[in-house]
Amino acid sequence: MNAIAAVDENWGIGRNGKLLVRLPGDLKHFKEKTLGKTVVMGRETYDSIGNPLPGRETVVLSRDPGFKPACKAFCSLADALEYLGGKNSEDVFVAGGQAIYEEFFEYCDRFFITKIFAAFEADRHFPNLDENPDKYAIAWSSGIVGENSVKYQFIEYVRNKK
């Protein structure tokens, strides 16, 4: 499985249910990576988007058994993993929020990170992959992009298999 996220310098990913900053280039990158794939998210992330993502299978995890989005929904990690197990794991992207990243983290081998070179006030975070270079290696990185007076870079990390 893959995880995909935009993080600031402190690995923050959001505040008050919203992205830290809107970067059209990052949204385009997200779409390019996930189009035609399965995207897994939590209820709050789904609610912030408002509907299933076009051109992708959207899978939502929610603790509320009464939650009935216009896509696949599961109340437990085990049920979601059983469903996702029937898919090519390279075609599954975990897309947040924090609790969903934490639940699926050990099942992910690739991490598509947009690293934003700025710090924002965040109340949600992604695990800092740079703190564990023995576990996570950079497989690819783009050049630095500037947009809306913010600089950022696309980085693909892989879990080292030792």
C-alpha cells in the first residue's frame, strides 16, 4: 500500500479539518498519483471533500455504523483490510487524516510526500519519515517548486526491507 500526504517542515498535515495550505500543483500531483486507484480516508477527510473522488474508488473508515457515504465504508480496520486485500496493494493510497495514517502506516511500503518548506500551525501530523533513515529511504525527489509564495518538493520514500 501507499500513503500520500502534504506535510510542512514539522510534518503537520492539517488544522481544524482543513489543509494547511492550498497548492494547485500538489492537488494535481495527488490526482495524477491516485487516478484510477483506490483511495482510503477517514470520515472527517471525506466530509471535508464532500463526495467520493472522481475517477477513483473511495473507501472511508468511520467508527459510526450509521455513516453511509456514497462509496464503500467500513467501521473497522480489519474489515477494510480484508476488502483491500483483494486489490493490488500498489493501487491503494491512504490519504488521511492523521488517525487513518496511523492505522494503516505499518501496511504501507511507499510514501508519496509533498514536503512544504514552511511551518504552519497544525493540529494533525504525519509520522516524520526523516527521523528513521534506516527504515525509510528516499527513492525519488523532484526539483523544488514555488507556488503561492510557498516552496515545496515531491519526495517518494520507500520502507527499507531488512
